[in-house]
Amino acid sequence: MASGNTGNILETSTPNWLEYGLVFQTLAGQNTVILKMVNNGSGGCGNDLAIDDIEFKTCGDLTTVEDTSNNNSNIVCGLLTPYADTLTAIPDNSVFSTHFYQWQESTNGNTWTDITGETNQTIAISGVVSTMYYRSKVSESIITLNNSQCNTLSDVYQVTVDPIVPPTFIQVPAICSGDTLVALSTTSNESITGTWSPALNNTTTTTYTFTPDTGQCATSQMMTITVNPITASTFTQVSAICNGDTLSALPTTSNEGITGVWNPALDNTTTTTYTFTPDAGQCAASQTMTITVNPITASTFNQVSSICSGDSLLALPTTSNEGITGTWSPALDNTITTTYTFTPDAGQCAGSQMMTITVNPITTPTFTQVSAICNGDALATLPTTSNEGITGTWTPALDNTTTTTYTFTSGIGQCALNQTMTITVNPIGTPTFNQIPAICSGDTLSALPTTSNEGITGMWSPALDNTITTTYIFTPDPQFCPSQVSLTIDVFENPIFSLQNEYFLCFDLNAAIVSPITIDTGLNTTMYNFTWLLNGVIIAGANHGTYIPITGGNYEVIVQNLSTMCSKMVSTLVTVLTEPNFEADVTTDAFTKNQTIEITTISIGDFEYQLDAASWQDEPIFNNVSIGEHIVTVRDKRGCIESSRTVFIIGYPKYFTPNGDGYNETWNIVGPTSPINSLASAEIYIYNRYGKLLKQINPTGEGWNGVYNGVKMSSDDYWFIVEYNEPNSGERKEFKAHFALKR
């Protein structure tokens, strides 16, 4: 019936579905078909492709619909309805050999209805007043025309009826006669274009008509523009004022009710012409008004001289030097400086005036007090001007032999009172104090008395010092006239010596002292007494400058100077250290490549560790230790004796040289022989590189000398197997390795 070929389908990196198909036509009475697909490719590993969604569906002619103007659709203005035309279905004859038609119509393009009797290739449509859709069902047989599985649908022909649009415009506001009138827009708010008539007129109210351009499906429109006449603005004249008088705001509404604004701003200091500008939209004319401002005449008066508080004050004149009358305020006051204001009587265009009358207060003169003096000391002349600048004289004459009160009398016209000052003249005397006994350095020293045996007060200097002999000076207070006196306080020095903060007393593992120590003050018994204490308890018989401790603890020594009886106590700590007690073990199995020795200390201390003669270290572990015997040493970082242990690393030599020079003549496993030979039960088997057994030896024997059946073996690598009991666990193990024979 039909066949087709996809051609090569190229592989893709991700799955990709592709559609392929062909067109065929069934024969009369045929209701089944067989679809056969053949993979022409050579195939490969797994599926080459996947097939899905095999679908059979109707295939007919492609049919277009045209009107009498060969258009596939039409747009009609509502003004031209009802609309009529003839539509024709035009198949492309690609499938069907005969054609049968059934026309359909729809108001929305989704729901379709058959048009009764319209089964021809053409259809005449008429009476269309709104948007409509038309199409035709097409089939090769009239029997299958209404079978959706056997027919096809033509393209849709759409008649679009545009609504009639009334154009709208923004209303032009009313204008005043003669105002500029902007040309009307020739495009409406709906983008409809057209023309206006008649011509614009800015002198009278007129109605204008808008006529749309052809082909826009729009109606005409009208607009009336109001033109208002101009009205004059009138106001009541403002009377003349004096410079500075209050000037009320001008009315913003004219006698005719026209609103607006005045400018410039009101000025109550000069004659000004103001212009009234009506607010917009009132069709009113502007107006002017001149307001007269008369100048102010200054009022002057003769200044009243200053007075002293309480003096008589005459009434101020009520007529100025210019003849301006008025009144003064406030009422006169002869006790305080006051500013008075002259207010002119009304109607004189005269300015007010002020006058300040100074009233000087009565001042009490003050002076810096003259300090007390001693009998016969020089006495400076008293100042004749007070701290406030008041001048005057003092009486009586100065006297430096007795306490006297002097009187200051101020000069005339200074508004000041008299003043007095008493100058004290002190008699001469000498202060005495009781001697302070000597003390030891650091003893409590009571404050020195600030009043002498005669009742003279004063101060001592320098500050008290209970650590050194010092001479102190007593200075009497200013009201006393004696001279300074001194007082020496003896401070005896305490014994001078020191001890170490800590001593270390070393014991071996048998509790015997290894290194005795001596605590020494460095002082002797001819000049000092000694008392030793251990943990706060006096040690009987310990009365010398040195002491040899036999146990640890907190030791104290009290040293007393035999001549001054001053003493000092110093303490020290004796710490007991013991010989290190420890265990050193090989923590890795025998024959391990990297052997490790680990030290466990049993005694308490701050230890460091050494392997053989290497450097001391803080860590108790030694890694990568070579085979054979090693000495491990432990010591306390603070001193005392060291302690050592012997440790053996089991292993084997990597080569031997049986050449008769006496060195490395035989080969055997390296292991300790005392106190217990841990390899006594071991068996060693030696092989050549081909696996031939050459020798069986025991670690306790002499080893292999490199001879097999009386023949010296050549230089080469040889292999061995050792069966042994693991020293750490007792487990029976086997170890394999190789060594070199060198000649």
C-alpha cells in the first residue's frame, strides 16, 4: 500500500524522540492493515533504538476558504453592516479524488454548528452584524462526511465586525475674551483622526464639530468652548499711615467679588503703589492702589545724670526738644538703674524714645586680708584702692608691735561704705617635743604629735619612714612665730640574709640520702641568735647559722641581732626527690621493621629520658630503635641521681661477611641471652633464592658460616624462615625475610 525509509538515524549523547511516518490509502471494504518495520542497520551491543506511540490517523486534503476578493478573512466596520459575501472552499487535491462539503458557523471560533442545506463548495453569507466564523467539513464520500475519523476541516474564515466608536476629547476650559486658544487636537482619545469646523474664535462662545477621516468606523463629535467677557476690579482706598504703623492686609476679593493677589508685599515704612492681579479664570482686569506712608519725627531729650541709690530723682519732661508731647513709663525708681520709654501722643507721626538713668548701688569695699606677722616683722603699706576700685584712706597709722584694727574711709562721690581690717601681731616662742625611742626596721611608727608641749601647732616633714633613721622638721602654723625644730628617730637595721626558695633532698630506692644539703644563713653565732622551725615547730638544738635537713618540709629560721635585738624570719621549702623507678618495654613485636621502646615511670617526679648516649627528651617513647642491646636512662629534671635499664631489640643482621677477617663471620638471629633467652625455642631455616634448604640452625648456636655441604656459597641474597614464641604474648609465630652474603 505504501512504504518509506527514515534514512540514517544518527546517535545522540542523550535519548531523543523523533517522529517518522508515511501516507497510505485503504481499499474499499478494507478494515485492517499490517505495519512492518525493518531495522536496516548492522546492529550492535544492546538495543539500537526504541519504538513507541505508533499511531494511525485520518489524512485528507488541505482546504482553504476565500471570499470573492480572494481574502481568507475580512474586517467590517459596524457602520457597514449587515455584511454579505460568498465564500468558496478550495481543496489542494493532494489526497481526495472526489469532494463533499458541509459548511459550519460559530460565534466564538470554538463551538461549531452545521448550516442546514449548505453542502456545496460555495456558500452565500448575509445579515452579519457581529463577528462570525465559517468553515467546511470535507470528505471523499458523502457517507463519511459527518464521520470525524474520515473527514477533514477547512481553514476558518473570520468576519470581524468592528464596533462603532464615538470619538472623545478633553474638554477645552472656558477662556477670557482675547486669551490664546490652542488648536484643537485632530486625534481623539481613541486615536481617531479627523478635522474640526468652523475656525477657532477667541472672542465669543462657539460650538465646533469633529468629522472623522474615512475608514475609521467612528461617528462625528461636537465641543463648545466658552469665551467669558472681561470685568473691572475696584477696591476702597486705604488711608495714609505713619511710618511703622500697622498696615492691614489688602482685601483679596474686589467689590465685584473678583479674587486675586496684591504685590509687592506691604511696606509700612514708605509710600508704595500696589498692583492687584486677579486669580486665573475670572476674566477680570488688574488694578492699582497707592498707600501713603508719612515719615516719623524723632523725639530727643537731655540725658539725666547718674545718681547713687536713694538720691532724689526729678520728674522727666513730657515735651521733647522738638515740641512732641507724650508720656514716660514706667514710674521713676531711685533705687535701681532703669530704662524709661517716651510714647508720643496719637496723631503726631513721632517715634518713641528711651532714656536709661543709672542708679549706682552702695558698694562695700573689700581688701585682701593681711596675714598675721610676728612681733617686729615688716608691715607693708595698706592699699588705698579696694578690690572694687574704690579709693580712700586708712587710719590709724600702721603698728608692727601689737594687733590693731584699721578703718578705710572712701573718697567723695563713689557710692561706697567704710571698711575695717584687723592685722594680728603674734608674740615669739620655741616649741619642744618628747624624744621618740629607736625602732627596728619595719616596726610600727606612730604619727608624730602636731602640737608641741607649749601648745604650738604645725606640721612635720618628710613623711614617716620605719625603714631608715630619719631627721624630721617641725614647721609651726603661720599664727605662731617660733623657728623650725628637728627630731631624729633611730631605725635599727634587721639582720640581712637570704635562703634559696627551694632545696632538693635526694633519696635512692632504698630510702637512703644520696646527696646531703645544707641550709646556710651566712651569719655566725657571735653576733646573732638562731631559731630553726620545721612546719611551724621549733627544732630542738638547732641554734646555729646552718642546718642540715634529713626530711622534706617548710623550714623557717628566726635570726636576732644580739646588739640591737632586731630580728628577721625567712622560710624555704625542702622537697624530697627519689631515684627514678621505671620499666622499659619493647612495645612492638619481634622482627618489626620500626621497633619502639616505651618507658613507664612508677615513682612521682618531673622526668626526662635518654636512649644510649643520645640527647635527653621529654617524651618517654623511642621509635625506630635498631636491633641489639640498648641502655635507657631516666632522671628528674630538678636533679638527684639517674636510673638506667638494659633493653634488647630482637632482629636479624641484613648481611654477613665470612671472609676470615674475624668480623661478621657467621649469620644468626639477634636476641638477648640473659636473664632468659626468649629465642631458645626458635628454629631457623635458611634457603637459597631457588627455595633449596641450605641450613637449619638455632639462635643459641653459632649460626651459619656460609658453607653448604663443604662448599662456600657465593655472594648473594639468601632467605630464611624463623619459627619463634613472641616475647610480648608467648604466641607461636613465623617470620620470613632475606639477608645478604658478601665475600
